[in-house]
Amino acid sequence: MLEITVYTVPNCADCEAVGRLLTSQGAAFTEKNVREDAAALAGNP
């Protein structure tokens, strides 16, 4: 199965819109806030 990871920052309207779209389509995804997760910012899962 496809793994979806959405990299976000706080107060990002586009990030929130992507999350809403994926949720409305029933897609499971992981959200990573790059401001709080240094590994995500570096591109490491």
C-alpha cells in the first residue's frame, strides 16, 4: 500500500487543505511538522 507523508508548517493554509483533501478521500497519511521535527526537515523519515 502507498504511504503518504505530508510535511507541514504551522498556520499553512495549503498544508491544511492537503490534509482535508486526503481525509475527505479516505486516504491514510502521516503528518510531519518540519518546525518541530528536525529529522523531517532534513528529509529523514
